[in-house]
Amino acid sequence: MAADIVFLNGEVITVDHKNNVEQSIAIKGNKIIAVGSNQVTSSYITEKTKVIDLQGKTVLPGFIDSHLHILHGTNKLGVDCKELQIKSIKDLLQALKAKKLETPTGQWIRASGFNEMTILEGRYPTIDELNEISKEHPIYISRTCNHICVVNSKALEIAGINENTTDYENDQIERDQTGNLTGRLIESTNMKMAEVAKYSGEELLRSFKLASDEFLSFGITSIHDAGGHGPDHFRNIFLAVQSGEVRVRVYAMICSLNNSEEFIDKMIDAGIVTGIGDDKFRVGPAKIFTDGSSSGPTIATRKPYTSNPNDYGILYYTQEEIDKILTKAHQKGYQITAHAQGDRAIEMVLNSIESLQKRYPRKNCRHRIEHAGITEPDLQERMKKLDVIPIPNPPFFYEFGECYIKNYGKRVDHMYPLRDFLNQKIIAAAGSDCPVTSCNPLLGIHVAVNRKSKNGINVGRNQRISVLEAIRMYTWNGAYASFEEERKGSLEVGKLADLVVLDNSLLNAEDQNIKDLTVTMTIVDGEILFERSTSKYENIKQ
């Protein structure tokens, strides 16, 4: 059998059950046909075979980001505070003014990735500052966590929020000392505003392509999309995959940033269930939000925040409400999951899973908990007993490490506890939660190995893991979390040809330099879809 592509003289990290590292790999069509020494693959080489000499560079299974938002692409349509390196309120206001000049009157001016903790003034822009930019354009600025926003008066008017609006349960509409709205909206009210300010279907499709191209440039071949604005978002992802605009594989969670339970009910009524689809697009778990943002901070904790003895965070639902939503989905055969960051929220989700498994037992459910932020030993034991898959976010420490120490103190020692998960034999799959942080898996692996912030501060160093352990969380474990470990997640004969080539050896890199490695080639289904050139990145077969 003649191979289409053969890689020779490499560091082929297979992530098989023995963690074998081989020298060569051969691909035909969309499948891997040989893995081993140069001698093993040489018999597959003909004059038609594309032969690539790796010269010791690393080949890996395509990275699987088990929790991100393809809505990340919309950041590129507005003011991206991270990409523009916004460092002050003045910088932000200038960028918004520039965006106003290209935005028709009455249409939204949006900004994303804002972080008051890294801004010179250490605050949010005021509603008056935003109104000075425009009273005719609605302005929406999303904090980096996407759980808090600040808006101008026009945006509040469109959303129907005014001084007489009564805060909904679990919502927070910030007011100043005189009762006037500040424009800052938190958690559920933020989610409502995000839906009001959402992009059009045409804009979404364009943004999805931008996101997909960026994912490929970082070696991501599969994503678990963590939701957007309900059925429209879900449908548009499918259409983008079908049209070829999105070229990464998608495992799409049934989740809406606002009223997710309504979306879940609609999908249940339609008879759609986890697993429906193909290798390009597959229906994922039913997902709800239970608490807030780890960096907000608004997560629900069992003990008060170290930074505020009166603050225990925010819960979206009561225990009874969580039970009702998740039990219905479980009964109908869904994989279920929940955004749960704080230990109080995690405990409530585990309570629900334990209860429904007793009443309606199912095998191989692979129920998940997204983020699983503060997971202390008692919660780990329950996860193991219930075969729950946590989806931690290693790169969060790089950007928010100091914030975590300030708000949670010693609890950072059990925050996204990768070493504990491994010791407990809990299968954890890693995700970036992009656009909250960079989607670069090499950064995630770097932080999992080092547990340091970008300023070099140690954050729960007891939870460090090895490079090979971190790679598995970004590959095979991600495939397991979507019931696809027999199809992808490792470089083995018969599996899908999803591969990543790095610019150097990953196993020989110094721990502190892992984040500096780059992806030079990404292959999905046997096709080279990304190959780095002298430009920022080049995508093949546009």
C-alpha cells in the first residue's frame, strides 16, 4: 500500500496506551497506516509519496480543546483588547472611537477581552465615558471572563434595563450610591445583554472561519464548543462545518449563554441526543451554567473568598432546579455537563449526578463538569466514584494566577488540580475556554507543567504534571470525553490522520520554554490544512 505522506526521522509522540515515542509515521487517505521506525514505514514510500524529513522535530496527535467557544472569532470583528494590547482606559476609549468611525449609526460597537486588573487605572470605563463616545450606537464591552460587561445608555435602552428595573434572582445590575445605573452587568444580566448584542448569522459564519483558521494555526484539530446563543448558534456552526468554512472537527454542546434549559428542552423534544453526527460535526452534552467566573470573581464557594469574607459568589440555580434539568436530559440518553467553577457549585452538580444515577442508572455516561475549578479531595473522590470527567483549564493560571491567590488563598493548591486527578485515576480533558485565554495548547501544556503565572508567580505548584501527562489531556483524554477515543486522540494504525508538527523537539525542550515552541503543520483527515510560512500563518486549500 502506497502512503500519501510519510514523516521520517521524527519524535513521534503516539499517546498510545504505553506512551510510545516512535521515529516515523505514514498516512494514506484520512487514516494512519503505519507507525514505527523509518524501516517500518519505508515500504509504504513510492514516487508519489510526499516524504517529510522531520530532523528530530515532534509529531503529535492533533490537539483537542475540550472546552472553548468558537464565538472567539467574533472578537476579531470588534475591538479585541488582548490583540490590541489595551493597557489603559484611554487606549480603550480611543479604540472605540476608531471603531465608531466605521460603524453605521445605530449599530453595535463591541469590545472583548477587557480586564480591569491589567488596566492602568484598575477600573472599568464609566457609563458617562461610553456615552461620550456615542449615544446613538449601543456599546458593549465584555470582560475577559465573558461573565461581566459594561455598556452605555443606548445598550441599556435596547435591552429594556433602566433605573426602575428590579434585579432578577441571581442577576446583578450595578448601581452607584445614588441608585443610578453604572452600565456594569454581572452574570445572568450580562448573559441577557450578550444575547441582545449578538452578531448576525452572516457575521457569525465569517467569524467562525476566522476562529477555525486560528485553531488550525495552533495545531487544534478538534474542538468541544461550549455554547453560544442557543439554536441559532448551534445551527450556524453546523452550516459552517458543512460548507467547509470551519475545518476543525466539532463536538457541539447543547448550551445557551442565556436560559440554557429552554434550549435543552427543545433539543429533547426534537429527539436529538448526544452522539448524533459524524467525524466532522457531532452533538455533544447538554450543558447548563451553575455559577460564575473564576477571575470575576463570581464562582460559588463553600467558604468565603479570601479577599472578601462576605462573598461566596453567585449561583444560577437551586439544587432542585439543577436536579430537574439534568435528570431530564440524563433520562433521555444525553451526556450531561455543567459549568461549575467553585467547590459549592461542583458539589451541587455531583449531588445531582449521584442522585440521578441511583434513580435512573446508566452505564458509560461519561458525564462531565466544565472547568471544575476548586476541586478539593472530597469532591475528587466523588468524581472518581461517579466516573465524572472534569474539564480543567490549565492556561488560566498564566493570566489570572495572582488574582486566584488573592481571592482564594491556599485553595489554589486544589484549583484545576491536574496532579490530583491523575493520582485519583480520574480522566481529565483540558480546555482553554478561549476567548477567556489563548487557545494555544502549547501554552496550556506549559502551564500544566510549570504552574506559574506570566509574571513567574507559583500557583499551586503541588499540581504540576509531566509533559507526556499534559499532552494526553490535550489529545486522548479529549477524545474520550466525546466518546471518540477509538477514532482519534492518539497516533495508531487505523485512526484518523489528525496530526501536528512542531518546529522542534517537545520532549527535549526545557520546561520553561515549552510555550515558545510553535506549530509548523496541521493535518486534518490526511490533508495539510495549515503550514507555517514567513507570514503570521498560511492556510492551505482555502
